[in-house]
Amino acid sequence: MLFIGEPLKEYIATTEPDGTLSNQSFTGFAGDVAPNMASYTQVVAAQFGIPCTIDVLTAVGPEGDGQSDDIVADFKARSLNIHPYTKRLAGKELGIVINLKNTDGSQSQEKVRLDRSNSAFRDLLNDATHQDLATMADGYTHVVVSSTSLACVLDRAKLITLLREARTNDPPPRIVVSTNLRSPNWQMPDREHPGGLSPHDHAWRQKAQHWLDAVIQLADVVFANFTDERSLRGCETPEEVGQVLRRLNEKAEILITNDADPVLAIYDDGERQRCVRVSVHPAEQVIDTVGAGDAFAGTYVAARMAGRDWLAAVECALAIASQVVGFDGAVPRNGRSLVFDPRVLGAPTVPYPL
């Protein structure tokens, strides 16, 4: 499997009433595709007993940059391999994500702040040739990207080309897309808007929708969030989101999460289109929701690889996501582990194309 994404330095901080931050502390590394989703896919695949080799395609700072060296070591510690085209770029470093807390310790409504002003990942594909793009995904059964991957890499057209070229492989990989929308990602200065965009400038929505639609059309599995899609497209219900995404892609499995409300699963069973709601597992406690969507997506993909049907895969994914909201940070650290209930893991039910 190939995961294309940006690792970040992850911090936790308190948001003061005037908007300033205090008590900021470094907690480790995060990133929606890598390490978050890749890590969950790897761990859950191991629980299912299926072979799963995961490569990460990314860019970080140069050798000798302490935290860039540390994230490479972190990937390896999580049994994630480094794709040969991964870049170590002089003068660049990792981006930053800060998980925000209120003064009482609860999660802030703002959730996170991001700083990618000098992120190496943005330059990942700048000098990639067409031949590079045509061969980067050779031999992989899955290629995973997200809205964050698309928003943050400066040469977005090349990322789309990479995915299109991958679909010509024999056999083609399954393309997995998470539409994880962080509006600041699309407001950053880039080649389309060198001066950046303000939150009140609707051009960021038009840009995000243009590029996301292009990648969704190539996908075999799409993970979306209702709140994100309402912000991006103005959809009033998860069902409306599903209709929009289905018009973009007639065959993909589509999973639409909505925080604690039911997941909407849309899929083609070979005879007709189905649209089903699946209730969310109540979490024992909610401390930090950052990373829960990545855990859901990674677990679902691993469960489908292990032969679970879409419903069993959703149940597995919800069981893991309900644990992830119970600790700070996007991935388990400091000896924390996930519980894999054999009643949830169940037995294989249907073949899944590899």
C-alpha cells in the first residue's frame, strides 16, 4: 500500500480568552494520511492476520534536522516504510499542528491550528517528471491520499497525474480518498493564489471543490465528513452529500461520518445502489476527537482487505474510532494500546479485491 501525505509536529496548547496560546507542549508526530491513517491500517491489518506492507511517500527536512530525522525513525518504529521518491529538502522542515484545549481542559471549538509556511511536503512533486509520476505507484494494491495531501502539495496537477497513471497499472490499485477538509490548508499562499486567501474569500471553496472533485472521480473508496461537506458545498444533510459524491463517482464505496450521529454508507452491491445508516458506538469518554476520522478510515480499509463486508468493516472502524476520542493526540502513545474485541473483528464474509 502507498500512503501519500504530510507528517506534522504535533503540539497541545491551551487557548486563552484573548485567543493566545499557553501551556504549549510537543507530543509527537501526526498527519492525517501518514502517520495517522497509515498507522491504524498497519495495526488493524496485523490484528486480522493479513500481510500488509505500507510505504509512505512524503517530504521532510534534510538529514541532520532533528525532528525530520525523528519522524523517519517514527515511521520505521510503526512498521511504515519510506518510499524511494521521498524527499529530504534543505532549508525545509515539518509543518506544525496544535491541538487546542479550553482552560478547563476540554477540546476547543477551533480544535487545531496549523502552520505549514516552511513545510517540506509542499515541494514534494515540484521536480517530478512524467516518468516519475507514471512509476511511483507501481506494484501497489492501494494508493491513499487526502484533501490535506492535495491542498498542501504545491503541484496538485502532478498528484492527480500520479493517480491517473496508477489506474493504468495491471492490475490497477484501489484508490482511497479522505476528503478531510481543513479550510486553512486551502487558504495558504500557493501557485493559484500567491498572496493566500482570507477565510471570507469564497475562492478557497471553489479551489478546494475543483481539486477534490478531480480526485474523487478517480477513487474506489471515499471517506467524507458531513460538517466538512456542508462547509464546502452547502449540503444540508448527509444524504445530500451522498448524492453529490455519487454523481461524481458512480461506483466508489462512500462513507460519510457525522461526529456522534450515524455513518451513512453508500455502495453498489452489484445489483443496485444502497444507502444505509449505521449507528455510532458511544465512547466511554471524549477527550480529543483529532485522529478519530483517520482511525475510522484506516480500520475500514484494513477490514475490507481482510474480507469483511462493508457493514462489518464499518462496525470495526467505529469500534476503533470510539477509543481514539478517549485520549489526546491523533495516535496512541506512551504505552497506550487499542482494544480489539474478537466479537467485533468477526470472521471474513466476502472477498475483497486486492
